[in-house]
Amino acid sequence: MQSTWEGRDLPVLECIVDYYDQFGVSPDPTDIAYILGWYEQVDDDDDADEDVLRALRALEHEQPSFLTELQKTASDEIVGIGAPTGHARRTVGAWPTPEYLADRIVAALNEAAEAESDPETKSRLKRAAEAVGGVGKSVLTGVLTHVITQGM
């Protein structure tokens, strides 16, 4: 079975989060297909719409949920999309996770070490990156989790 996450589901989720951030509402399924350029990639416009609908059905059942709701007709046709959740925002990188922030701190320490001309400072920065990237990463992730959740 071929993965649908990278090529179908994730682009749809990213589109919803980005659109919602820009306009305060979610796009409808047809808008998503146009924004993603899927109409240009297929011979039949119905195929582009169906790919979006398949992605939405897959995203609908994720726990925790990616979307607050999918609005459907009595015949189960998807006609509207609710707001993206915090889980959706973290998944697409719109909101940071503690692990992501810890990785960025390690990368920043490594970059600073590479740019440093003083050998002693360079050595300290490299040791700090190694410490934070090793055992210290779980401690830093815990601290960042606390900071993020307390800030919310």
C-alpha cells in the first residue's frame, strides 16, 4: 500500500491551516484543489476534487482531531470544513513542539560554534550542543513543554 500522507493528506492539511490563518475561515474542498494546483495535474476536475475529499475523510478520523468538524449533507457529502485544531497546527509546523524547539536550540549552538573564531568559546559551544543534544535534550524538552503549556 502506498502512503497517502506526504502526497495527499499533509498538503491538504497545510492548505487548510494556511488558509485559515490568512482568512479566518477554512477553504472549501474545491478551493483546496485549486490552491494546490491539482486541477492542473489531472485530466478530469472530478479527480482533483475526489483527492481532496479522500484526504479530508482520512484527516477526519485522526485522534487527536486535525479539524473541529466536517460539515456534511444528509448523503454524507462534505460541503464545509471547520477550523484546524492545535494538533493540526503543530503537525504542519505552524505551532512549535518542544522537540522542534530543542532541535532548533541544538542547531543554533552548532551554528554559533562554527561561526566562532575564539577556540575556547567554540569548544564551549560545541560541548553545550553535545550536552543539550544528548541526555540534556529530554530535560530541555521537558522544560520547553512546561514553558509552552504554561504560556497557553
